[in-house]
Amino acid sequence: MASPSAGPLRIGLLGSGFIAHFHLQALLGVRDVQVAGVFSPTAAHRDALAAKADALGLGPCVAFPSVEALAGSRAIDAVWILGPNHTRLEHMRALHRAAKDGRTGVRAVACEKPLARNLKEAREMLHLAEDAGLLTGYLENQIFSTAIQRGKEIVWRRGAANAGRPYLARAAEEHSGPHRPWFWLGSKQGGGVLSDMMCHSVEVARFLLTDPDKPRSSLRPLSASGTIASLKWTQPNYVRRLQELMGPEVDYARTPAEDFARGTIVLEDDRTQRLIIEATTSWSYVGPGLRLQMELLGPEYAMEFNSLNTGLRVFMSRAISGSAGEDLVEKQNAEQGLMPILEDEAGVYGYTLEDRHMVERFRQGQRPLETFEDGVAVVELLMALYKSAETGQTVTLPDAGLEDFVPAVARGLYRG
């Protein structure tokens, strides 16, 4: 177990994309924290990230020239792994080497979702962290959403206490497509939209269904049934548009990934009551922007949340023109009409409470509510859903065949 920290927790960030910037914004709402170092493969990116950390008052921040240099620093207490999926295991191995060699100050590591591209990689991530004696945190922001936290608390305190536990959780995440090319490449990302976004939906649903007084392991998965499809981005005109946006390497006429996924997971609790998760994800949704929808249903109650049903909206007539951007909501698709506004995206999406929780647990040398063990459990469910989609059969869990399973999308064999 890592020792408590007497001063601010000094964080190192590995990554440079929009997720890293979300975390910087979220860390503004956290006490006793310093972003002491950053690394990105591109010098301009890491310099920009360090400069932003300093400008926000989170520094002083060092732009490290390599992962090894950051991992081997005595000035870093904890590392947030935020880079692309295909780099996460490499970064974890660097942290493990530094810890085993006794040349680091790092005591804890947190990793963005999903933990890895497949179950074999996820188990190695967990093993490396445990072997290095590091506390772990799994950065699933949606369970720390203020709406989800508050909704679960009310449902279990009032609804479940009077009428019985909830038995059905529905979760959906939809938008018009990822920001960066690697997300679209199955070999780098590990799959398509199922890997990228159903990891959110599966875990927030597991969280909502878990008794607040019991561990997540009190829910036992029994089966998984999945469907995947490429509904939009394999159409010829969108194949061309995608290449124009992301570059020639992203060729959905030749090696597509799924842009739609649906999954049903059956579980039972420690009293053998059957529970169901229904999850839907899509890169083929075009609306005002990113849409998150969650529902929790029980015998005499229901909870609902939709991130686009905001209290703040603006209307822009066709006489108003301006450049495209994402200043109103993530994955914004228009600048005119009646537009929802998320005035605090980092808070609504859960990044602020997530980072606050991880920082405080790491500072105190305590185990977070979400760990690499949860990350492994999520990846196992994702692989079961992919296997079901590929075979056309429901997968009974546990399934030993998932240990070495790699989705066809990740192997370049999926044809839409």
C-alpha cells in the first residue's frame, strides 16, 4: 500500500489530446494537487500542455522528453495514463521498470478507459501495477457525473429501500465520430465504437446496479449478447469525407470499424436475483452534440438522465454566422438554431469529481472506488460482446476463450 502524502499530490500526465485538456480543466476543482510533468510524443503538444498547466495555476509543470524520463522522476507522485489505447501498455511497462529499479517517486497510477485493447493486455496492465506495488485508479468519468451520483443515491435510499433493488440499467452514448485518427483504426484503438464508448456504458450501468454497501464484485456476469454494424461511415461519400478529415490511413472502404453497437448483459447479484444491462453506442448519431442517456429501473421507480436536456440553451438565427467549434457542447454539429449548452462539461461528464476522488485517495494511500480490477472486468465484458457479435451467439460467462480473444475489427478482418 502506498504511503500517504504530506503535501500536494504531484501528477504526471501521459497524453496530449482533448482528454488531457479535460483533466486539466477538472483539476482546477481539486485541492492539494500539482501537475508537475507531462509527456506527449510530439514536442509541440507536450510544450502546449505544460504551458496550459502553468497558465491555469496547476504548475510549475515540466515537459518531459520521454515516458522513461517522467516515469523515473522523483518529483512525480502519481501518473495519469491518458494516451491512445495502443500506447497504454507500453507506458505501464515503463512505470513498472522504473518502480522495480527503484528510480521513481511514483506511488500510484490512474488510466483512462478502456484499460487496454483486449483482455490479455488488460490483465498485464493490472499485473504490472500490482508487481510494482502501485495503487491503481480506473478513470471512468461517467460514474462520477454529478447526475449519476445524485440519481443513484436517491434511487437506492428511497426506491430500493422501500420497493426492492433496481433490476434494469440502460446506458447510451452517441455522437458523430471521434476527434483523432487513431480512434478510427481498429488495430490501434482495439475495435470501433463498442471498444471506444461501450466501456463507458457498461461500467456506469454496473455502478448503478451495484448496492452502495457492496463491492462491484457482488454482481456476477452470466451472459453477453452483442450486435455491431457500420451504418454510416462505410457509405462511399462518408468514406471519402472520413479520409479528408483523418488522412488516407483511415480507409473505411478497406478496413472499417463498427460505428454502431448494442449489447445486452445478464448478471446476478449475491442473492441470485437476475439483473440486465442494455447498452447502445454510436458514431453515426447527428444531433446538437454528444448525447449521454442513462436509465435505472426498479419495481416502483425509474431514474433518467440525458446530457442534452440542459437548463441553459441559446438560439441563433440564420442571420448569425461563425466558425465551427465545440464551445457549446462536445462533438457540436451546428452553430445555429436552438442549441443546448453545457456550462461545465468537466463537471457534468464526471471529470471533476473523478479527479478529486483519485487525488484524495492517492494522497491518503487508499484504494479508489474504481481500480484496474474494474478496468479488467469491463474489458472482459467488451470482449464477450465482440465475440457474440462475431459468432451470432450469446456468450456464457465466464468464457476461457476470451483470454486470448482479439476482435476481428482489431485484426483488420471486419468488413462492415
